[in-house]
Amino acid sequence: MGLGPRLDLRQSQSLVMTPQLQQAIKLLALSNLEIEGFIAEELERNPLLESAGPDEGGSEPRDLADTRDADARDPDSFDPLEPATADQLIAGGDAAADAPLDVDYAAETFHHDGPTDSIGDSIAAGDGPGLDGGLRLDGAGGGGSFEEGAGFEATLASEISLHDHLLAQAGAALAGTDLAIAAQLIDQIDEAGYLTGDCMDVAQRLRVPLARVERVLATIQTFEPTGVGARTLAECLTLQAREADRCDPAMARLLANLDLLARGALPQLRRLCGVDEEDMADMIRELRDYDPKPGLRYGSARVQAVTPDLFVARTRAGWAIELNSATLPRLLVNRSYHAELAAGIAGGAAGKEGKAWLGECLASANWLVKALDQRARTIMKVATEIVKQQEAFFLHGVAHLKPLTLKTVADAIGMHESTVSRVTSNKYLSCERGFYELKYFFTSGIQSSDGGDAASAEAVKSHIKALIAAEGDAILSDDKLVELLNARGFDIARRTVAKYREAIGLGSSVQRRRQRVLGRAA
């Protein structure tokens, strides 16, 4: 076989992810607030884009070309996982019809900021909750029964962190080397207020005597909040008892034997402390008033409000589902400005480069507007199917939540499972029952003992929580919970009950019995 250069022709097929298609897929996973930041960057980069603002957009996702060429394309023809859609999105149109001036701002289906702007008109018109509980699956966004008011962000005070609070007190109480030692110690105090480091390490690092570090730590333990800087729970409670002038010998022995208190060994504790039942009850009641995690009174980081991406409300016609347009500005393509720029471009090589750049800006603007519109349509389609599948939850609560998978929703709406996964990521839904992430509605199932429909794991957890809350003095073991759940139609194993019980933060029967004994003693 001879070695040498030669030319060969080969034919192959491969899936090419264009940059626009990759960006379209990325847009699906972003929340409305993240989309708002993305749009702000595009507005700075592309001179042909302009924001109409949330007050000028409709409540329903609407293609800007619908008023111009409603029959020219199928609004559901775009699937983010199909390569051909990038070319469909680039297809242009006349943006003169993008912002019609004859909009009825008082229309029931038109809301300026969100689902609350026309509530008054809806109530006046008698649009109360629906009586039939049916679904309106056309994707229209009706008004929801949500109260207008200041955002949650307005209620968040500017909180100082525990670290800054302790440093401020150290600066007022210490100076020089002691202040440097205090700074090192404060850096090792966690958000609960406990010292996680070792005094010996601090002493070796700063080359100071260990006794001096211990003395500075004792000063820190006098700071607010009381109990901060402790190394153990017993030390934290002891500091608080001293502050309350309640650290007598009996209380000191009780704090030194918290393990016995946790086990409910009250007779042994009474003998160690040398007190009777009444005094022991007073001491336990005193301990309950102390804070085992004093540092949590101060925020380690500012609380961030989560804004809903969707609103769901029940109306006479069924379920009204609406995108939160208050956090999603409406983009427009300024074609008049494009015409001005095109007219001002001179000829020659520089003119060709200018026209090419202007053409890229126009194509990018057209694609982004339509990609955002299709993103909204996809979210609405997925949310509508979720509401349809989980209608019993919206009507009756978590006990009626059904098991649901991404594949079930994907098959129902004719999309890929990965598309549904991206759509439900970082998206939140607000309804009359509360505030939920879209992922919440996808849960595993527990088979029915009578051969009926499977039940959601969240529904089983709610039943376990209700049974334990109503158990009274007869503490229910996990075996007894299995029997009661089987009687309610859930075919569930004991280890599953234990797993679900621990997931919702409930202790075992032994732990609950000890808590009951301690509660009666206090």
C-alpha cells in the first residue's frame, strides 16, 4: 500500500448547534429577572432594539408580527431543539405594526404591570372564581386575585451581618494586638454564633500567648447577642444563663449534662442537680427561653426576594394563567431608525462594512424579539399543561398532588423532555395556595393499595404530617403509620415512611415521646 497525498469525498450528517439556537435554548432556562438583565445588555449592544416597557406590553405572549402577518407562519412551529427554527426566527417583518396606538388600556385582558391592574373592573363585572373548576387551555392570561401593594423588597430592612456587628463592638472595646486577635476570632465565628476555629491556631498564627487569645475570646463572649463566641451548646447556654443571673450550681450541673436532658432522664438529672420536680420544671422552662443559635438574629447575607414568573387564578371560565409582564419588558425593533442609518451609509468598502453590520443588527434584533416571544409561548404551554395535570392540587391542596414526570408533560404538549426541564428551571408560580417552583409539581409516585391511581410523594408527606400532628399522647411508631397509611390507600414501606418523616423534619417516635415528657415537665 503506497503512502501519499490524495483527495477523498465523504458525505456525513451531523447536528450543528448554531449560536442563535444555543442562545434560544439558554433563554428557556432563565427566569424573568435574568431575562430582564439579558435584555438590558442587548439594548446597549444593538441600536435597533428599544424597550416598550412593561406598561406598554400585553399580558399574553404575542408575536410582534401577528398584527401584520397573522397567517404567514404557525406560532407553534418553533421548537428550540429543532435547528431549522433559527432561520425562522431571523425572518423579518414590518415593525411599524409592533406598537399599535389604538390599544384599549381598559380591556379586561390587557394589564399594565401584571394581573392586578384590572381586578377592580373584573370584580365589578362579576368575574369571581369559577364554579365548574374547568381549565381554559387556550393560554390566555386572565386577571388573578392578587393584592396590589409594595413589593416584598420594600419590607426588607438593611440588616447588618453578625460579622460586622461583632467587629464594631470589638473596635469599641479593644485596641492594638487584642483587636487583631479579636478580628481573627470573629472571622472563625459561623452564622449561628459559634466559634469554629481553635484558639491555639490563632495564638500560633499571631505569635501571641494562648492565655491572651483566651482572654480576648472571653471579651467577645460578652458582646451582643448573648451567647456568641461559644464553642459548644452548653457554653452558649451557660453564657446566657450568666447574663440572666441564673447560673447557680444546680443550673450549671444541668447545663453540663444536656445529654441526659436530651434522653429525657429527668430522675437522674434531679439527683445530680439536687432539686425536686418543681425546681427541675422551672430550670427546663428557663432553658427553653434561651437561644441555642444567637447569631441567626443577624443576617449573614441580604435576603433576596423571588419574583413569580407566572400567575394562576381561578375564574368562571376556568383557570387563568398569565406571565408576569412586570418583570419582562417588551422589545421593539426600531425600523425607522434602521432606515435612517441605511440611508446615511456611504458607498465604497466602508459602506459595505456598515451595511453588513447594520444587517447583522437587524437580523439579531428580529431573532431576539421572536425568540423571546416563543419563549413566552413555550412557558405558557408548559404551565397550562401543569395546571391541567395538577388541577386537584389547585382546587383542594397538597394532599391531592398527583405524581408527574417531565416526560408526561412533554408528550402531552409535543415537546422534548429536555425542553420542559429547561422551562421549569428557575421559574416560580403564584396562586391562591401560595408560591411554588414549577419543579415542585413534578414528584415521584406511591402505588395505591387498592389498585387505584398512584399518589404523589408530597401528598404522602402531608398525610404523615397530619397523622403525627393529631397523635396526642399515643405516639405513633413508623409501623403504626404504615398501617394508617395503608388504610388510607397508600401502599408504602416502613423505610419510606421513615425517610419521608425525616424529610419533613419530624423525629422518631422515641424522640417525640421524649419531647412530650420534657414539655409536660416544663
